[in-house]
Amino acid sequence: MFSENLRMDDLDRIDLRILDALQRDGRITNLKLAETVGLSPTAVLARVQRLTREGYILGYEARLNPAKLGAGLLVFVEVLLDRTTPNVFEQFKAAVQASPQVLECHMVAGGFDYLVKTRVADMADYRRFAGDVLWQLPGVRETRTYAVMEEVKHTHRLPLF
């Protein structure tokens, strides 16, 4: 388990270089990573293990091409709940977490309660998602849909320097 109170101040420049290199290529070999940051492979491995243990590295995954996998349409949905009580929030969160079609869901401050991200094949597929999943979520009173016409920038990389 890791502490949520860790900060970037706890990292030195080599830690930051390791994290940056891993963000760019999660499949980099330990040997190449060691060459990149100027440490021995043993020292780099120990640092990567520490960064993982302390929660700076959450895991590794492959980036897939959504268009090739029948999910080329990116959609964001504002969700307004009918009531903002703790039990409605909990029911909504549990239902969202159980829905594989929902890629991301964020509780937000402002004119609505949640921002949902999903990917579907096309508008007909989105309509099915909306009827079968989205509008069935507990407490949903209103939704506003935003279909993405062009992804101008898409990254998960955090600025470290």
C-alpha cells in the first residue's frame, strides 16, 4: 500500500528521469533504462521497485487502436443526478465501476455531477449504450452528450520537468 501524501518533492532527478522514460516506453528494458538514466541496472531496478511500491508507478498497459477495434467514436457525457445524497452517489459509483463500457467517470464541481467517457463504434452504437447502460444507471435525471469530431491531443503522460 502507498501513501497518498507522497509528493514530487520526495523524488530526485534520476527518479523523475526513470518515470519519464517509462511513460514514453513502458516496455523499455531495464538495461536500456539504466543506460538512459546513467545508473547500473541493479540500481535502476531497485528504484523502479521502490517507485512502484510507493505508488508512483501504478502499472503498465498497452495502448490499443480504438478504430481498429470497433470503438472509433469517442463520446463524453455530462450526467446530472436526480438527488445528491450519499446513497445515490454510492449506487451510481458502484454501477459505473461494474460497467465495462464506461472508460472513465469523474465526479465534478459545476452544473452537473459526473463526466463520463466512453468509446463506441458509431452513433447507433452510442444510442444502444445510452439506452442499455447510461440511462439505466441509478439516479440519472439528465444527460448531455458530446461526440468528439477530432482528437486534437491525447496523452496520459504527466509533465515531470
